[in-house]
Amino acid sequence: MKKETNFLTRKKTTVFFALVALAGGIFFLNKNITGKIILEETLSFNLIPLIGLLLILCSIILGVYSLKKR
């Protein structure tokens, strides 16, 4: 009988999620893309770049996890 593995523990899945998180982080950091489309009111503190940095951090963590996993 073949042992089933969890979908989220496969190396290909974690690499895919890392790449998606990196692309999303770059998208949210680029002000020309998001600009005033997402946030039309002016605030002194903009949350959109923080979301981008968080996504890039998640991408780095997933990438390191994928490389360390055998």
C-alpha cells in the first residue's frame, strides 16, 4: 500500500506558494500598479506596502523551508 503524503508538505507546493507570495509582495510594493485603485483616500499611514513586505517575508520563509526540506 502506498503511503499518502499531505499536499501542503510537498516541496513543489511550498515552492509554488513562495513564488506566489513573492509576486504578490512585489505587486503590493509597486505604487504605480496599486496607486489609488485600492486605496482612494489619503492616510498618513499606508497599509498596502506593509502587506507587500509581509508577503515577501512569507516568501523568504517558505523558500528557506523548501530548501532545507529533503
